[in-house]
Amino acid sequence: MRKLLAESLLKRVMDWDQARLAEELPLLDRMAGFKYDEYQQFGPGRKFVETLGLWLEQFQPDEREAAFDFVKNRLVYISEGEMRHLVEAAFADHIKPMLIRAAAETLGLPAHSLGAVTESTAFRRSLRSSLFFGLSDGARMDVFRRSANLDNEQVWQAYEPSEAKTTGLIEDLRKIYPESYFERVFLIDDFTASGISYIRQEPDGSWKGKIKKALTQFGGDAAKLFSPDGYQMTVVIYVATPEASHHIRTQLAAYCESIGKPVPEVIIVYELPQSTKLEDANEGDRPFLALADQDRYYRNTPMDTHEQKGRTDTVKRGFAGCGLPLVLGHNTPNNSLYLLWGDQAVGARGLFPRIVRHKGNN
């Protein structure tokens, strides 16, 4: 019954005849069942087709086809299953080969001698002397650890371990390899579109961001984990835009040069195509961008202190003007167009409402 009501709402809002409804509904139903209904921030009992109808209703009648066309042809949705695949691929396709190459070099063997390398003490030691830290809860460190079959005492969900945790990590390593230190650190996260929250230089010349904090932490309170000779850091991000990848690499290089530290390697498991972003230069994107830029489809609250770091006047086109049509199964990133994640309580209704991480920071 609820499904029939949702379909009736969609038909009324879009003013479709029965033929058009019969054409569009099968695709919407398939995508809803395959992906969209799983969205974790929908309210109890709420499904995609009903949400779509209510979202479309806020537009003027002559604007609704442009909004529907955006959903049908430009929306990008990364499901929980797809993200889990990227989590698993991070270790299997990127981190493990890196460790194999390092062990092969130590043994004086070619990296393609997989059996000899992976069964060696050098590889097992290299693997166990690697630390894996999550940069946010989106890193899914529990899934990562199980898929990689790692020891629980070399994986942590945060990149600022407590004194007690730091002591426990090194003591547990030395039960297996006495007098050893951790040789590698992997900082892991799920998504970035701008890279600004990872590393950036402020107008006053100071450096901020998660990676900067981690480098400071590992040179301070957590220094006992590593040899005085240093360690190798690698940043692993499951999904990123080309702009974010470029920003992180160039800003990291500049920061590390300023402090005389080696530049961490950056691994992007899946880089979104440049064409993902909505652009004014793309004729097909203009109708929806025209809606997204209107004040009546925005909100009545100012940008908070975190949004201001993107250095734009509004977040109509998302944080830092990223202009993405992207939804992640657990939450919509604020780099996406505001009309996708907007809060109905303060402005436009979002198609995939977002749970914000930072509250009360105006």
C-alpha cells in the first residue's frame, strides 16, 4: 500500500500520464531496490520513491523535469556493498603488494616470486610491523582488519592513540619481535572531494588538517612506536576526486619540505572521473545547476566555521564548490550539491538528508 501511495504521489507531482509512469517506474523501482532504499539516513519506514516525490514537489512545476533528469542521469550513488569492495581492495590490491615489494628487496628476490616472499620471515615481519589508523569512522577499520586478516593490536580506529594504547601497541609487537619498532603507518579514510580537511595552509601560514595532526602526533606522544631512524607513512583513501588527490599530494609535499620530513605516499583506491562534477560548461548540467543556485532552494542559516574553510560564499554547490552529484550509502558528503543533502528544517528538502558531523559551530 505504501508503495502504491508513493507511486501515486510521483505521478501527481510530475503530472505524468499512465504511459510515462509505466516507462519511468521500472527503472526507479530497480534502482531503489538495488541501492537507494538502503540509504541509512532515511527516516524509519521511508523509501526512495516516496522521498523522491516529496523532493520533486518543492520545485515549481516547470522545474521538476530538470530535477528528475538530474536524478535519472547524473546521480552517483556508492552503495555499502561497493564501498566494502573498495575497503577490501585497499589491502589486497595496494598495501599487500607494497609490503611484498619491500620484503622482496630485503631478500634480494624478484617481487614476482610471490610464494617465496610471502612465506618468508621478512614479509611476516614487515606486515606485523605496520600500523593502520583510521582518519574517521568512515574508514571502516573493523571491516578492513578482518578482510586483511590483521592482528587486532596493529589496527586502531583513530589516528591519535592514547598513551595506554600506544604502550600496548609496541609491547604487543615486541612479544613477537623483541626490540622491534613499527616501520610503516597507514592512515585510512573513505572519501574526500577537496582534500582540505587532510592538509591545508591557512592564510596566516600555519598548517592544519588530519595528516598534519598525525605527523605531529607520531613525532610527539606516539614517538615510542618508531625507531629514531624514522618510519614510512602512507595515506590510503577509498574514493577521491582528481582535485582532492592533487591537493593532498601538492600540499603534503610543501608541508613536509617545510619541516624536513619525507613526503608520505598517497594511494587512491578509486578516483572519481573528472566528468562526475557538474559544470556550467556542460550544457546538460545547466538546468539543475540553475535550480541549485537559487536562494529559495537553499537555507536560511549562515555557513558554519567548518564550511567556511572551503573559502566559498555558500555551499549551494557543496563544500568548497565541489559540485558533486554524489551520495554514499551511509551519508551524503557535504561536497555534494546542497539540494541533495539539505536540511528541510532550515531550508530546502534534501533528497538524501545528511547527518552533519559538526554541530553548533556557527
